Amino acid sequence: MNIRSYLPILDWLPKYRTKVLKNDLAAGLTVGVMLIPQGMAYAMIAGLPPIHGLYAATLPLFIYAIFGTSRQLAVGPAAMVSLLTATGIGALAEGGTETYLLLAFSLALLVGLIQLSLGLFRLGFLVNFLSQPVISGFTSAAALIIGFSQLKHLLGLDIPRSRYIHEIIGHAIAQFGEINWVTFAIGIGGIIILKVVKRINKAIPRQLVVVVAGILVVWGLGLMGEGVRIVGEIPRGLPVFTAPSFDANQWEALLPIALTIALVSFMESIAVAKTIQAKHKDYKVVPNQELIALGLANIGGSLVQSFPVTGGLSRSAVNDQAGAKTSLAGVFSALLIILTLLFLTPLFYYLPNAVLASIIMVAVFGLIDYKTAVRLRHTDRTDFWMLIITFIATLTLGIAAGIGVGVLLSLVMVIYRTTRPHVAILGNVPDSPFYRNVSRFPAIKERPELLIMRFDAQLYFANISFVKETIANEMSRKGEALQAIIINADSTNTVDSSAIQALEDILNDCQKQGIVLYFTGVKGPVRDAMERTQLTQKVGRQHFFMNVQEAVDYFDDKETNEQHPNRLQYTLQSNV
């Protein structure tokens, strides 16, 4: 076992040079400044007191720096993971209670254990079952839900917690006359500042600018007397080590949302990590090791009162732009958070909730991905409708049910597409030895006595009935003129026992009707399976060819070739 593969820090730390320290320090402090308001805002999304957002940006960052393979990925609280946390725990406990807090820490532990297990057993490929259209539809709907959930802070109203937009809007309309317009002005002002500062310079920590401005306005003008709600006293000091719950019933209830967070957060993290790594050629992002790093970060975080964390897009982009060269930048970010916890939390006493709401709304509304929907509407209607169905299901059924519908849709489409593979009927390109799909090239004509087919998939139990049915239909279409079937296996990598049996059935049907069956381009693993089951001998070794043209030539001169069966045959012993 190569210890470096599990401890990537051993790759870059021994080669660390002081000349890059300045870059890492500057990037780490920049991201740390972003993390302070972001962490508190995302904790509110998760239904937790703001302080837990700062706790989530301590130990997990140290752990990721040791085990992560990305040099620029900024780990910590994220909008998507926070809203999933709120959805999962909100159905089990009342917000603000001790039970709610304990479930949040337990969820972080469970997410970490799932990610660690997936990484150790090299199961990172499972995230491929969450297709991009499904993620886009789910993310956009979830962003709307969580964004509107902040209306109570933006308007200064007591709106009951809800998973449905129509209920939230209904309560807001019913209480229109009770809106605190000072609070609303602060929130809108925060949104405007966030947008304007971003246009001026993306490198400016605009969330911190808004936080400082909000604190100064509320403190300077004494707006607490106007009904403006503030964060108030934030606990000072480092988080106390807390054991999460190990209650089997609670773990069973948390498992579905934990699995969802584990996969979704990894998808978000690995996508960001790979995008940034493409700009750097001095290291490689290893997906399964990233699962291990994120899993350990969440496990460690669960012990310091953290909710689930992942790699964030905006922070990682800022980290890269600020010049981060190694994971030490994340360590510097964590150290700044620790200093804040030790000495600076009293400064946030007058922070208005409306400012945190403005940060949340700008962040989550930025996740609404309408561009993908527009693009898919013109390029792939199937994926477009998957996106729309997931979007509507999330809005109407809730976030947890929405992601469930999305995953189910992804699986159904995977099954559907593999059970109905693409089939091409081939014809000869005039004056050439090449054969192409006749439905795509009108100039290519079929020979009435030949049926040349290509199945672009592995042949196995789930699709072999479709293959048999397709061949039978094509044989009926050709009618009595058909004398030979040529199966081009260039696109078939494997066959299972069900496929072998089906091919033998097809062979028997052909022989009964006096039709010859040929195979071309059969790959090594497929030939091996045919050899083991004696199908090669039943078809006839002389009926296997390197390409379609050889099979056609053999058919055209079959009387001579039957007398010399090895003339065009290629060896079946190769494993190529």
C-alpha cells in the first residue's frame, strides 16, 4: 500500500517552498474573510444558530488539507448541503431544539461515514446515477424554496417554517400589513450591495462588506428599537467536543437524507475540484481519495458541532484567483475562523438577520440554472423533461421527495436506454469498402438478399429480447429475398449467458429458414464467451470476419469459399 495515495499532504508538504507561502497566506485569509459571513448565513439555512457555521469551518478544513487531493478546493458550509440538512432534520425535530442540534451533528457523522466507505471501496462511480439534468432541476427548485424561506427575515415577519413555496408566499401576503419596512430596507440594501460589489471586483469579499455595513447601520442608528432583529450574542471560544447520537432509530431516519447529501455534495465538490485542477498541471484530483477526505472532514466536524460540509464553488474560485498553491491556504482560513471565535464574536452582536437573509438569497438564487433548461429544450428533449419533472416534483413534494424522484428518473432512463440500444442497418458506401447507417445516408442502398446490422451496446439479459425482436422484424421486412445476416459486433464489448443463448436461438431460426449467419469485428471477450459455449463451432469458424466487406465478399463467392473455409477467416484465438 502506498501511504502517499491516502495522505496527499506527503506529496506537496516536503516540497513546500517559502516563496509560495505568501500566496497561500493571502488566499487563505481572503477565503477566511468570506467564510465568516457565509458560514453564519449557511448555518441559518440549515436551521442552526449562526455560530455552528463558524464551527463547521474549523476542524474539517484541517482534515481536508491532510487528505484532499485538490490544492485549491475550499471546504466548508455550502448552500445546497445546508438546505438539504434543513430538509432532512426539519422533518424529524423542531428547529432550535437540542434534538435538532444533535441530529445535525449526527447527520454530519453519517454523511462522513458514507463518503469514507464509498471512497475506501472505490465506489465513487455511483454519483453517475445522478444525471446533470436531474441535479439542475432539483437545485433550481431547492434554491427557490430556500430563498423564499428567508422572506421572514427579509420582511421581519413571523412566517411558519414550510417546505412549500405557495405556503410561504401565502403567509407573507396574509401578513403584508405587518412588514417591518426598516428591516426590508436593510435586506434590500444588502442585496444591492452584494450585486454592485460583485460587478466592481469579484475578488472583494462582498459578504463581509455587507455584514460590516449592516452592523454599523443598526448600531449607529439604534435600529433595534425599530423592531430590527439582530443575531445577538454569539458564544465566544472554540467548539466543545460533542458526541453525536448513536441511536439506531435516529440513524435509520437520517439515512435517506445522509445518502443524498453524501452523493450530491461529492458531485458538487468533485466538479469544482476538477474544473480548477484543469488550470494547474502540477497535481491530479483523485475522485475516490476526495471521497475519503470529505468523509473524514465530516466525521471530524461532527465532533465539533458541525453540520455536513463540502467544497464550495464561490470560495474555491476566490481561493484560486487569490493565488492559492497548496492546501495550506485552507489551514490559514481555519486559523482565521479560530481567531474570530476566540476574540471577534462580540463584533457580530448587532448583525441584522436581514443581512444574513440577503446573503443567503443572493447565494441560492444564483443556483437557479435556467440556461441548462433552455439549452436542453433545443438539444435533448428527454433530458429537458427529466429536468422539468424533477423541478416540479421538488417544488410540490418537497426537497427530499424531489431528489428521490430525480434519482428514480435517472435510474429509469439508464435502464430504458440500456434495454433499447441503438441499432444501425448498414449499407455499402458506393465505390468503397465502408458500410454506414442507411437511415443517415440516403444515397446508401441495401442489398435485398443481405441484412447487415450493428448493435451499439453490450448484449446482456436486459436488452437481448429487444435485440431478438429487432432482428425478427428486420427479417420479416426483408422477406423471402433474404439469404444472409451479417452482425457487425464492432460496438459490442461483452455478452452474458443470456445473450449467448439468444444468439444461438437466432442461429437456429436462420438455419431453419436457410439463412446464413455471419459475424464481423467480434472482440476478444465476446469471442472467448462464444468459444466457451461452443457457439463458435455452431456458427462455423469460417463465418467470422475482420470487417463487413470480407463477409460480403465471402457471401458473393460462397461456393468457392465453402471449398476453402480458411481463406478469409481470421484466428479466433486472439484476445484483442
